Amino acid sequence: MLQKNSILILSSLLALVLIWGCGGEELPPPLVMPPKKKLTSSIAKVMKEEKKEPPYSYKAEGRRDPFKSLLFGRAAQKEKEQKEGVKIIGPLQNYDLETLKLVGIVWGELGNFAIIEAPDGKGYNAYLNTPIGKHNGWIKEITADKIVISESYINIKGEKKDKEVVVELRKEEG
């Protein structure tokens, strides 16, 4: 019985605290946003002008067509240059022979080729008849320790002459 009384007293106290906590205070009024003011016509025009951006227009001048094949374009360009007699310039033709360095020579079943280092540190494989140098040179011969490059030039008299330049493989020191 004591237990029932204590439960009844605790329940009554809890209900009293809840009722007292709710109190008779009024709730604050809900927040109401004031109505938006209409912008004056001059301000509205300025804002509209700021939002307008000029329409984008693509200018294809001097650019390649992004939808054309890269491989087809190279083949067509090569064919066109050969028909017109324009010389195709390879990467080794951009340097003087004195600036190129013979790094190695590779012998194999598929043929011999030289490994040549350009001044910028890039290496290139050069086979027989590869154009090389700024003076219309080409690789004439590849041996175990050197390559022979033939260059053609026009002398003072206006005669076309050939000059052979030998580039030897540098031996390791020590």
C-alpha cells in the first residue's frame, strides 16, 4: 500500500510540475516577412543590363577542326607536301650537327640505328637516310662506332657540293 501511495504522490508531483511549467505565458507571434518592395524602374533596368552577357561565338580561324581525324590529317598533309615539293622537317633537322650528341648505336636483326641526343635532352632514333641537321643532311652510313652524315650545300661559285661529316661515338673515360 505504501508503494501505491508513493507512486500516486510522484505521479501527482510530476503532473503538477508539467502543468506549472507550461504556465499561462502567451507564445510569441510567428515571424512574418515584410512584403517585398518593388524596385524602381531605373534600378531594375540597371540590374537587367548587368545580367546580360554577350552571346558566345566560336571563331575557328587558325584552329584545326576538332572532328577530323588526327591521323588522316597528317597523312593528307604529308602527301600534299610531297606533291608540292615542300620539305618535311623532322625533329633532328631543327639542330646543327655540332649540337647533337651520338649516344649509342644499336645492332639488330631488323637493322641498325643510332641513338642521338638533342641539346634539349631528348633522344631520337636515327636510321639510314634519316634527315638530320639544318643543312639538308642525311645519315649515309652507320658503323659500330660512328655515323657518317652527308650534307649538301652550295659553294661561292653556285655549285652544289656534298660534304661528309663523321660523328663518332664518345668512349667512356676512365
